[in-house]
Amino acid sequence: MAGLPNMSGMMKQIQKMQEKMQQVQEELEQKTVTGEAGGGMVKATANGKQRLTALAIEREVITNEEPDMLEDLILSAVNKALEESQKMAQEEMAKVTNGILPNIPGLNLPGL
């Protein structure tokens, strides 16, 4: 069975890749990105696991006069941060898989 040694090598590669993916997921928890809205008046920071870690709002936009505007700025900043976080996670995972796994639309790897 000439194919078995190749299969064994492939399984070792997959195991090594899984270990690297786990390591990258742990590292992503420590990496952050920031999304801004309103020219930096609202800043949302998220980690590579798509968790919001900080929210900063400039005092001058906190008024009772336009709560809808503040809500929109917050939503925009948070969504930008989460989009950047997801992009960062995908890029980091792509480095690990390095062509081993095909880029299949809709395939969500753990942590992505």
C-alpha cells in the first residue's frame, strides 16, 4: 500500500496545522483593532475573537439633544471594529492554513 505513508504524512501536517490554529486563536484574543466614527469622536476596539474590548466616546457628542446621532456613531464604530477584527482573524488563519485548506465560500473555520 504505497499510499499509506503519504496519508500518515498528511495526517501529521493536519495535526501540526490544528496546533498552529489553536495558537493563533489564543494570540487573536490579545490582538486588537479599532473602528472609528464621527471623525474619531467614537472609537470601538475589538479583539481578534470579535469581542468588543473598549468603547471611547468624546464628551462633546454626549448630549441629550441628539441621542440618535450618538447611537448611530456607536453602531458604526462597533461594526467597523468587528469587521476589521474578522478580517484580521481570517488573515492570521490564512497564514496557518497556507493553501492546505481550499478557500471555500461559506467555510467558517473555528475562531473566524
